[in-house]
Amino acid sequence: MSVILDAKGLNKSFGAVTAAADINVAITQDSIVGLIGSNGAGKTTFINMVTGYLKPTSGTISFDGRDITRLNPRQITRLGICRSFQIPQLFNTLSVSENLRIGVGIVVQAGGRWGGGKGQGYDDPGRAVDAMLDQFHLGPYRNRAAGLLPEGTRKLLDIAMAMVVRPRILLLDEPTSGVSADEKFSLMDMVMAAVQEHKVTVLFVEHDMDVVSRYTDRVLAFYEGRIIADGEPALVLDDVEVRKFVIGGHAAAAGGGGHA
């Protein structure tokens, strides 16, 4: 598998606080990678640097061989790196279908030049919206205002909005946070089916170890801004340091809240 995302020597400091310390990660195409660690460990800081919301103090980030370290979030998104948020970022007064149509409209405005040329099919925005409604089982909510949706459905819509633009990399910040135990696996099943169909590389932050072990093929464990373990889920979750600093702490609770 070829490397699609490559972070080298990433450091990020906020005054005397170190949020990322010498992060070196090469992500292969089509992989599903889980990011684990207690709150404040550096997981969301890493995602924010990859997506341009934070600039590293030092180090570089490459996407498909191109240096994206200093690009802004909009430029990075146009290259095909999209994200969802722990707290869904939706247009609450608009309907579900209108939210999705906005995502399609942004691609159309860019002339379809999105995610490495994956702009086919946007000559019919309605068809693209219908496909996402069907893929994420959002059809019954088509005309409902986003602000009135149940939390699990809001999460799905936020992820669908990222997927409707056909990204090459999808970053999810705690996709099951706030979702009931009965819904978390069905939500992740839908997301994984969509990313596999469209061949999307995924990195997701998660506190629920059941979700991590079930859906990832690789896990990065963060602690105090460093990666303390990197490998197959079973090996990482059995690592001595991970068991001490991650699984034995807050991260062991399903769907833990808060930014990291």
C-alpha cells in the first residue's frame, strides 16, 4: 500500500504546554486508523494540524507527496481531506437534504476539481444528495431541520456531509461520542460501509475501546503529546504503557466526551 499521509517531526506548543512532541506517522492508503488516548493526550491536536486548523510549531505534513503543512483548512479540504467534528457542525435551521446540497454545491463551485479529480456525477446534485441519504439511512429525515435531529442522526449527517464531497481521507473526531450504546455499532457499520465503497482512508479519534478494536486495522496511542504505541489493535491495546496510561484511565469509558 502506498503512503497517502505522512507527518514528520510534528511539534506543537502553546506557551509552556506541549500538545505534540515529535510525531512521526505514515498513513497508508485505504487504511482505517484509530487514535486513542486520554483527554489532552494530543489526538485532536494531531487532527487539527492535518486539517490546517492548527499550524505545527515545527515539522511537516505531506498528502500524496505534496507538502500541505502551511495550507489553510479550505485548501486542504479541496485536496480531498475532510473531517467531521465531535460536536456536529451543521446548518441547524436547514433540512437534512439542504445541508447535503450545500456540500455538493461547494464542489460544483470548485468546478468539480475536488479530491484529486473525483468530481464526476456532480452535474446532478440531487442524485449525489439522494445517494448520501440512502447510504446513511437519512431518507426519513430528508425534510427535517438538522437542529431537531436525535444526536446519533446528527452525527451521521455531519459524517455524510464530509462524505458527499468524496474525500480521499476522512478524519472523524469521536464519532460515537454522545451516541447511545444501542446505536454506536450501527452508526459505525454505516460509516465503514461507505468508506469501503468509496475507498476512503479513515483516521478516527475514539474513547470506546470496543469500537476501536472492532473497526480499525491500526491504532495510534497518544500520551502527553507523544505516540507511545503504533500497530495492530490487539497488540496496541495489550501494550503495557497503553494499559497504564490509556485503557486504565478515562479512555476506557465508552463514548467519553471532551476534546483531546
